[in-house]
Amino acid sequence: MQTSMMLEFPVDEYEARIAKLIAGMQKYGFDAVLLSSKENTRHFSGLQSIVWDSKIAVPGLLVVTANGDMTIVSSTSNQPTVKVTSCLEPDRLLA
């Protein structure tokens, strides 16, 4: 994980949140979760965007696997916002 310019919390807070999510996933046998709501995506990755309020599109889909891999799938035009506001390393982003 990275410390980006606009994170609301330290990276270790996001790591703790993800660890709890992964523990729950493993407990119930989930291979992955897909998070698309503003609240969940921001809670686990820090992603911020004015697009959430437009109700036209989702600025990013957060994918978390049971082994801890994470990625955000987003449009090419939204990639700069994802890089600046989320805690994911740039190589973990898909357009």
C-alpha cells in the first residue's frame, strides 16, 4: 500500500480494515468481494471522487481477494483521481 496525497487515514489503518475483511472472507469461504458503493470503497481504499454524487457512474470497483490481493477497476479518465486518493499502489489499478 502507498501513502497518497489525499488519504484520510494512515496506511496502517487501511491495512487493519482490509485484514478484518479478509479474516471474515476466509471464515465464510469467500474467494473475493467486489465493492462498488461509495462508503465501502472509500472505507477500504480511501478512494474519493465527485463522481459518486453524480449517480451516473461508479468511479471505481474495488476487488479484494481472500489472499489479500486488491485492485481498483476504473475508467482511464478516472485513473489520476484513483492514484491520488487511494492507498493502492499504481500497479494495482486497472483501466
